[in-house]
Amino acid sequence: MKLPVPEKSSEALRSAIERTFEATAGPAASTRDRAVALLDEVAKRGRGVRDRLGKIESSVRGKPKG
């Protein structure tokens, strides 16, 4: 694909930056989605551990919990 040649160097820089953003927008969104899913999974597992530790603490202290 041949790109048009801008008249000024500032236009060439702007064009290069715009092409870079366009080329990386899709992969960045995909990476963001994976990061969100990973954080959701970490939070879910953290809540599970917290709940289990709460039950262990209650059993050690002799108080029923949950």
C-alpha cells in the first residue's frame, strides 16, 4: 500500500502517528479485555479465599460463620 507523501515534515509526523494509533487500536482493546477478565478472575478467587479463611477463623474461635 503506497501512502500519500505529505508536503511538510509536521504532516508526515502527524500521519505516521495516526497510522500507528489506527494499527494498534484493535490489539490494545483486545489486551484491555484480557486484562479485565484476568482481574475479574483474581478478584473472584480472592473473595473465595477470604470466605474460606473466615470460616476457618470462625471454627478456630468456635463461632459459626456463613
